[in-house]
Amino acid sequence: MLRALDIRDMLIIDRLDLEFQPGLNVLTGETGAGKSILLDALGFVLGWRGRAELVRAGADQGEVTAVFELGAGHPAEAVLDAAGLPAADELILRRTNARDGRKSSFVNDRRASGEVLRQLSDCLVELHGQQDDRGLLNPRGHRALLDAFAGAGPDVQAVRAAWRAMGQARTALSEAEAALAAMRAEEDFLRHAAAELDALDPQPGEDADLDGRRRLMQAAGRIREDVVKAHAVLGHDGAEGQIGDALRWLEDVADRAEGRLEAPIAALGRALTELGEAEQGVASCLEAMDVDPADLEAVEERLFAIRALARKHAVAPDELGEFAAGLRGKLAALDGGAADLQALGRAVAEAEAAYDRAAEALSDRRRAAAVRLDAAMAGELAPLRMERAAFATRIEPADPGPEGRDAVAFQVATNPGAPAGPLNRIASGGELSRFLLALKVCLTKGARPVTMIFDEIDRGVGGATADAVGRRLARLAEEAQVLVVTHSPQVAARGQHHWQVAKRIADEVTLSTVTPLSGPDRVDEIARMLAGDRVTEEARGAARALLAG
């Protein structure tokens, strides 16, 4: 509910503080007094697009603050949470407009974007007038309005989920078909490449091992002579034999050297052990260097085959095994592709059937709700002096989508036998006002209350019809806060709270003021609306009768 609206230096308003109340709030005043300016200011703080020049002449900056009271679980809380803004029972929106056109927006004293304000406004306020293109007159929104009237939220969610699941199933099938087609296009290559790799069977690390063996074989001829010489020097006829002779000679005389030869004898023993190990290592190297040309050719042939396949498939030699596994996986998918496509096709058929069931259930609910809405509208139009008019909710087949396969449009016929058509094309100004009001009354029942603003929706009607409009507005205000800008005394008399908008001139500057009315002041205002500039006692009497009625 809108609690307060504070306006500073906007258009012809210098300073204005309004405190609105629950129920029916009416604003009246002479034409041009500034009633529409209040709506412009409210629209500005809610982020709506409107006039470009809003700052009052002579002021550097204009500012509007709106205070809303939120109930527990209000939809605005989700918008605040998504925007990372604090939520509380009281929501304060503030927006400034500098002379150079720069605008700044704040939500609960935290800077916010104009888009966040517009999202909040959708949860807080509805504006209705004879040129209403934001809701009731826009056929694109009629389906959502019917769904809200039908309480079809869970059904719509079910259809959306079924639509997503169907889309995912179709995408999976399409991707599988494309992948299978691509694999079939290269089937010959896949089978040849996989067979070639399987026949070679390269192992991780084999490239480096083969390369090392090849280098050693190639080097054997060049280094073998020196290794043979070294082996001869280390052997029995060389160092090993001489050290062995020296050890025997020392051991023969050690007992007569009074222990002085024990350390040298031990060292020579260790030297013989190390020398034996060295001789064995050199002998092993010589054995390895005993290269058979056929062996070198076999090593080179395998090494070159591995490297050729690696180049062919643009992978590292050690990655050939993993690449081969990938090829085998593709071939397995290719061989089992038909079965996979059948399974995916069955999944698509099941998803389509689930969507059809959900969409049909939603259509059934919409058709039943359309009958109830048409009956409710008939009940509302009669008191508005439109008992001969007809309202119909048309449901036609539409292309399937995430919200079903129905196109919904509200149509009216103002006279018996006349063709039905869209609201804004068939009804005259006064008739349109009453259609919109009746429709709003029907659609509001049981809905979460928002602040509804009716901008001269009673234009073009008077007398008993205007009185009926006032009564319907009062009835609507029993479930939601309603603000009405009106020129009709019958409507103004039904208000629970009444404000008068007027112009005044101060220091040759035109300013707009808003004054709360009660008692005699309210009687005089309604009398003015009845009689014009010259208010008579008869007009006051008629005003009192309206207020009492």
C-alpha cells in the first residue's frame, strides 16, 4: 500500500507531502490544476518513462519519495533479494532528477537502477485509464490475466517444465543425429585409423625408449674400440691381476710387519671388489654394443612408424594410445548409434506426450475460467448500466509454447447483435471506462492487493452511471488501496479520503497544491463539481445527499 508521496521541485510543485490511506482515495480539482502531475511524479519515482523535463523552473534538482507498506511474503521482496537490496516492512523509493537530465535512484537508501524501480512498480502499483496500454487493453497480457483469475499458476509452471524437458529431449536427439551423421561421414577413416593403431599398439614411453636404444646402437661402432681397451686394462691380465699379485705378496709377509700392512691389505681388497664391479659393467656394455644390423633396423622401423602416426594425427607419440581409445569409442558409438537414436526418439515422444497432457490440462482450466469470467463480467456490467453489452473471453489455438497453446483475447459487443471485437476498438470512451472497471473488479478478487490508480476512468459518464462507477470503485477498494483522479461528483462522494488539487500564484510563479478535505470543505468541493464556479445552497444540498448516499 502507498503510504506517503513526497514531491520536491517537480513541474509546478515546489513542496508537497501526501499521506494516503487504505480504501478509496479520490483527487479532484479544476482541469489543469495539476492532478496529472501527481501521477507523473509517482510514475517518475517508480521508474516509468514519461516527461523528459520534470524539474521545476528555477530549481537545480527535483526529487520524489514514495513510501510503501509491504506485507509478509510480498513479491517485492524477491525483487529486492535479486538486486541485493535490503528488505523491510517499509519500502522507501527515492529518485532525483538534476537540471541537466541526470537521474539517481535509491531503494531503502541504497542506490539502485531505474530497471529495479520498474520491477518493483510491477509488484506495487497498477495504473488504469481510458488509454491503458499497460494491462487490460493489451491483448498480449490477456492470457496472463485469465491465468491469474483461474488460479492456474501451478498448471502454467507444469507446462513450462514440460516445454523445457521437451526442448532438451529434442536437442539431445538432434545432437545425437548430427554426431552420428558426422561419424558416418568419416567411418572409413575411423576404422582404418583404429586398425592401424591397434596393429602398432604404441605404449606410453616407448618413443623415448626406442630413441635411446637407437642412439646407443648407432654409437656402438664408434666407441667400442676404446671400451675394449678399457676392458683389457681392467681384466685379469691387467689391473685386476697386478693388484691380486700385490695383495698375495703383502699377505705373505704381513705377520712379520707388526700390523703395519693390515690397512693396505684391506684397502687392496676393497679395490679388487670395486674393480670387479667395474669390469662387469664394462663387459655388459660391450655385450650391448654387439649390435646386429637387423636389430637396429627393427628399432628404427618401429620408432619411425610411431612418429609417423603421431604426425598424421597431430598428437604426441605418448598420446597415441589415448587417441586410439577415443577412436574406438567413436566406433562403438557408431555401431550402437541406431539403438541410441531409438532410445532418444522414445524420450522425445514421451516428453511431447507429457507436454500435450500438461498443455491440455491448462487449456481445460482456461476454458472453465473463461466461462466464469464471462459470467462475472455480466454480473458487473448490469449495475454499470451496460446490461445490454456482452463480454467474451475468446480462446483460440496458438502455436505451442512454454505457456501452452492458447491465444486469449478479451472481446466486447456493446449492443445486441453487434459484432464483438477488441476492447479498445469497439467501446466508446465512457463504455471503455466501465468495461475496464468491471474487468478489474472481477480480476482482483482473491489476488494479492496492489495500489490501483484510475486516471479519469469515469470520463464520459454521468448521473446514475457515474454513481454506479463510484460504487464499483468503492467495492474494489474493499480489497485493495485505490487512488482515483476524477471529475465526477458521484465518484468523489464515494471516496473514503478526499484531496483537492488546485493552482495558486505566488510571486508570479504558478504552483500546484493538494489539500485534504473533510466536513464543509468536502461538501463545497463536490458542490463545485456539480454546479461549476458558482456554488449554490442547492448544490451543497445535492453534495450532502451524494455524501450521505
